[in-house]
Amino acid sequence: MDGASYPVSPVQVVHSDVVVVGSGTAGMAASLALAQAGRRVRLLTKTDDLPGGSSLWAQGGVAVALGAGDSAADHAADTVVAGAGLTDPAMARLLAEAGIAEMSALLEAGLPADRGADGKPLLGREAAHGRHRILHAGGDATGRTLVTFLADRVRATPGISIHTRAAAADLVVRETGRGRRAQGVLAYEDGVGWVLHVAPHVVLATGGTGQLWAVTTNPPEATGDGMALAARAGAHLADLEFVQFHPTALAVAGPPGRRPLLTEALRGAGAKVLDAGGHAFMADEHPDAELAPRDVVARAIGRRVARGEKVFLDLRPIWAAGGARKFPTVAGICAEAGLDPAAAPVPVAPAAHYHMGGVLTDADGRTSIPGLWAAGEVACTHVHGANRLASNSLLEAVVFAGRVAAALMAEPAAPQPVAVPHAPMVPGGAATADLAAEAQLLMAEKVGLVRDGMGLAEAALRLQGLTLAAQRLVPARDYAGIRAGLELRNRLLLSRLVVEAAKRREESRGAHTRADHPETRDAWRHHQILTYSDLSRVAEVEPATTRETRS
Ligand code: SIN
């Protein structure tokens, strides 16, 4: 869509050992590990400051087998069950084992975990975990506590150069004598302009894709940038059809975008899901009622919401027992929305929450393009399979960021000549927001909790139309416009890939439900790998590699 013309703009070139894109848990943890080992790191984030990403908003904790009687094997087994046949047991074991070491190191380094009277970390229990193994720090603000802790350390680490308001546009990938290799990232930086960040290693840590849907628990920056950048560069993406919807986001009116999450720990603490008549209907849906797997609860609520009915979460008994102190984030969210959970049940609806698929990596975060690495939600390690177990995502980000750093440092890369790409023309103007909102609503309607072949085919066509419409927009001129234009480009490309993946998987499994294929089929018990070339062409994006003009 942005391949129409490339007005020549000067591109500044800077060099480092590693470029990390993204400022959430994975990006900051990888940057720290690399800088502490002496690497010069450039950390790019399109947000105004550290930390960015979904971790800041996460209300769950970190699943880690630290409790008496618990083990990595048990944690891995629960992870495999949740994954609905597509979690790789070896990866689940690796996550659980390495997670104990990584989280112990963070606790040792001063991560302020919630602790009991005996000084030991308190471990909570969540749905589908067989043990008490959820570590919290700051109660329901665990993600915030973790990323704030990491951000303070990143800022204090001299080897990390932080570039805020730096929107990554494209990866630069070069044909070498021995195949293709990532060479850097072309980014637009506020107050600077276009910058080519050259490095022998690029780590994608851009988080998830919630903002592809109209209602999401994810922050505005979660537009799937890293997955789209990787796709345009020709990398393999896996399992894109598997998107987890959180059952209980606060149902407040407003334009497409983020809705605050009401943690499932509330249901763990006894909150009931009620229909408009006050009936606690989850007991009719599943033997585990409110503690049924997340996808079951989300579909049960989503079905009612789709029929125009209202659904509520009843926090009154929890609040009567002092819950506002235990769930300060939830208390703040409700107060901001003008709701009093002690007085009346609060309205909820499902929201796009977590992408199990992503850029395909091995156990060390290597992608299919040498020199390109991925960690955290942007990556697909096959840990989560078709459905992620609650509180495994912060753990995955910490564990695989560490593994990427270690593996990357063991792979020295000789400097290569770099061809400087032209700066791209980025679509801009007020219509950018309109096209983005239309795509979000389309994804929510046709590619949400329940999909079918006809709806997916329609979504594919309409997304092509939006892609063509975006090509006709006037060029963006300033940072905000260029960021929005790049996000639109990424959003449309990734939405099309998600639709393609969902269309192809003719079964229901984990978080992917097809009304026209309700059964789970053994023949589909495999991963699905897509590349950019699997999309039918509609004057698509030219990757930066094809635009070499000067060296
Ligand atoms: C929640 O607290 O409900 C979300 C936690 C998670 O997604 O792991």
C-alpha cells in the first residue's frame, strides 16, 4: 500500500551492536542482559517514554513454580493442557524451568514481590493452574511493578541508548553471499527524521496485536508492528489465528480502542458473572463455572453481548470483604468509570487480549531470518499453543528475552556493507484514523471470538479494499502522522494475515472457534506457518530491502 512513490528524504545512519524494538518486559529485559554483557544497545520505542507495551496494564501475575510441592514439570503440564494440542511440551518445560531461575534472579535483584509474614513470596492460584504459583508484586499491578523496575534499571545502564518517539518502519534485510541477513531498522524519530539503525542483530520485542480489534485490553501501541515488519521482510509467522479474548474487560462506551481489564483473579476470589436478570449463568455453561478456561468464559459472555444483552461481574462480596485494598488497580478503574463495585455489579464484555501466534522462533528466539530475533508476545515459541495459560506471558517475556540475549552474544556477526533505503511515503491525514477504526470494527465483527468461512472471506476482501484506500491518502508529515500511518500499514497487513490463517484452519481449537467447523480435528493438530507471500497481492508494501539506492 505504501509502495506508490518514495519522495527522497535524507536518512541518517547510526551503528550499534544490537537494535531492540519495543519497550515492554521483553525489550527491556533483553536490552539489560545485552548491555550488562558489554553490548552497545539501541532501544527503539514509539511511545513517549519507558515503559511501553501491554505489561504495564497486566493485572495477572507471573506464573512460576516456586511453591512447596510445585515443580516445573507440573507447571509445564498445566501449560500443555491449556494449549489445546498445540503447545510444544519441550518448550513448556523450558519455560517453567528457566522461569524459576529468571524470576529468582529478579527477586534477588530487588523486584518487590508481595510477601507473606514469613518473608516468602505469596503465591496465588488462577484458573487451570493445578497449584498456587502466581507471583504478584503490587497486587493487581504486577505488570506495572515489573516494567517500572526494569525501566529504572534500563535508564541507569550506560550501554543502552534509548530512542523514544521512534517508530520502526521497516527491517533492512540484505542478500549476502550466504543468504539473507537482517542488517538494521529504518525508523522515523520525532525531532530527528528518518534514521537507519544499522546493527548485525535486531531483536523484535514489540508485543501484541490487540489494537487490530475494536475492543482490546491492550494499549494504543499494540498494533502488531513487529509481526508486520517481520512479515514484510519475508520471515515466517506461525499460528496467527489464535488470539485470546479476555472475558471481562470493563464494558464502557467509546470509540474503538483500549478497555480496562478486570482481572480473572476476581473470579478466582469469588466474583460471579451475571446476566441482566441477575442469574449467575456460568454454572450452566461449564462444570468449573466462573473458573472455566478463559476461552469458554469469553464465548459464554460474548454470545450474550452479541445478542445485545448486558453482562455484569458482581464484585460486591469481594468489596464487602475489603477487596478494594487487594485489587487497587480494579478499584481505580471502576472509580474512573464512575462505578461503585460495592453498590452494584459492573458491566463487562470480552476484549482482544493476547496473541498466541507471532513471528516463528526457535527456543533461543531465532527467527527464519539470520540476525533477526524475537521475544515476548511478538514471538511464537509454541509455548502457548492454541490458548495461553493465565500469567504465563510475563514469564515468557522474561525467559525468552534472556535466551535471545545469550544466544545472540554467542553469534558474532562481521560488519557488512549496508545499502541505505529511501524513506518511505507514509499515508497520513485524518482519514488514517477512519480507516484504522473501520478495520478494527471489521476484525471485531468477522474475526472475533466466533468466526465462519463466509465472514472471513468478506473480511479478507474488505481489508484489501482498505489497503487500496490507504494508498490514496496524502503523505504524513510529522511524527504523530507518520506513526499513525505506519501503524495503519502494519494493522492492515497483519489483519489480512490473521484472516488468512483463520480462513485456512477449518476446525475449532483453543481460542479459534469456527461456527461452520465446530469440531476439533486431528488432521489440524499442527502449526500453521504463513509468510507475506501467502497473501493475494494488492499493491502491497515494498520491504526496505528492495529499495536500495545508495551505499
Ligand atoms: C488477568 O489478570 O485476568 C489477565 C492475566 C493474564 O492474561 O495472564
